[in-house]
Amino acid sequence: MSSNPFLPFPEVVDVLPIVIPLPGSDLITLNIYAVGRGPITLIDTGLKIPGALEYIRQRLQSAGFDLEDIERIIVTHGHQDHFGLAVAMRQASGRQIPCFIHEDDRWRVASENYREGAWTPEMERFLAMADMPPSEIEKVKDRFVFLRELCDPLDDVSIMRDGDVFTGDGYHLTVIHTPGHTTGNCCLYESRRSILFSGDHIIKHITPNPLMEIKRTHLRDPDYRSLKTYLLSLEKLRGVKARLVFPGHGEYIEDLSGIMDGYVVHHRERMDLIWKALRRESRPLYRLIGDVFPFVPEGDAFLAVSELLVHLEILLEEGRVELADPGPPVLFRAL
Ligand SMILES: [Zn+2]
């Protein structure tokens, strides 16, 4: 199969990386993968941005396929940049292509979740309790509304579970449920070529973000903690013998266990940084940003608060931090 023009990926028989550049984004690219000799399985879809569908079609055609050859789409998790084009692909192919997603992320892709633009009163309350200024909350809200436009909600989905296997001519994919980035996040292991398709669970150039869960009514486990679960999911991959990791964004990876070791160290260091900042002064989440993140790009304050909260959840559980004042705003204190 032909290599892609934006980022070099190793040539692997029966695997076509389709790499869509995302200029100006720290994700660098949206990576989707077509596996098999045809009909093919598509792993993720990318965002509904101008030209993306046509580009995917061209890349498929360069390998002798077309959208009509997609037998199924596997969505690694329910974020817009991983399923946003699924409905458009169904329309363009003239077929109701089955789309598989883990049951814990089904609600994320459904129309119901987008009725409010994936923005909720809980979110607004939470950010206010974190002491985010109203003007900043408005920016976060605008960003949610903007992202909403880059996907079509997906109601008609098929459910996949940990251990499920998808096979076809030239591939054998096993689903590995790796919650943390989202509750229903999954990796896929292709055993013939020893490739792990890691979605947003493993990324080379940035540390994947186990996102905070504010709207908890959809969670199966009421005590779910994103980062704690994410770290357990890393351990789950320790036994996977992957020669190559093909992520949802950016470059491919050769050293899976090395990169996972780096993540564990990074999160531990970040927890210590937060603890030290709170030791200097008790404060709400938003007021920790300056001490923990030297540079937060415009509009990314939401992600910074999310990072802080998921680390704080572990510090609270470990008894290194406690609630100093229930607020508003909610103040935390180091012990
Ligand atoms: Zn994601």
C-alpha cells in the first residue's frame, strides 16, 4: 500500500494509514486506518472538516478501494474527531455501514448528547466552582459549540466489548477495552502484523489526557476516576506484544512499554507539582493553572482544569490533599 504524504508511516501489508493534517492544532493530524484486502474495516473516521471526506476517498482509491468497500467502522471512542464523519460516510457510500463502539461511550455519540451541544449546566456550575472567570467560561462554551459543528451525531451503532474479534481477509483485530481517556475507550490489536491501534490512549508527541467526567449520570461506575482508570488501562497493555503502535494522532510508535513508562512518571510528577503548589497556598482548581502549566494556549483552559482535577482526584484519595472550603469557589489544601 502507498505511504501517506504528510507523516511517514512504515509500509505494512493490508494496513493503510490515512493521515489528515490539522494545521494549528497540537494534535498535528487525525489518523484513520483502513485494514484488510477488501472489504475493509475502517478504524475511526476523522472530523467533519471541509475536504476530509474527499481526501479519505482519494487515499482509499490510491490503494484500490472506495467508500463502498468499507464493511464496518470501528470507533475507538466517542470524541468528535474519531466518529465525526461516520454519518457522512454512510451517506456517501449509500450504505448503512455498521459502526461499532464500546457501550460505555454510546451516549457520547448520540443525538441526545448533542442536543445541548455537549455543553451542560453541570459543566458551567463546575467551572464556576473551580473559580474560572465568566468570560473564560464563555470561551469554553464557544469552543464546545464550534466542535459540535464538526460532527454528525451517531444514533444507530453496534456495540463492541472487550475481547471481541473482528476478522476479514488480511486482518484479525481484537478489542481491548482501555478506559481512562473516555470510559468506553478501546484499543485494537492486529495479531498478524503485531500492530496496536491505540486511538487516544497512546500518543507519541503529547501525553494523552484522561478527561474529567462532569456529567456522571451516564457512568456505569459512580466512583469512576479518569486518571486512576487510565493508569490501570496502561498496565493492561503490558502483556501486548506490539511491534508498532498506530495512534489516533501524530507519528507511529515503536517502543510501547517505553512510552507507557514515561506516562507513569509524567503523571506522578504532575501530582507532586500540584501538591507543592497547594502547599504554598490553598486555592481553587483554576488558580493552579499558572503554577502547573507554564503555557496554556487560548481556549485550552478547560483542558488544563480537566488535567488538574483528574490528578487532584488521586491526591484526595491518597490523603495528600483535602477540601479546605466547599465554596464557591471550592478550595483545596495540601496535607
Ligand atoms: Zn479523544
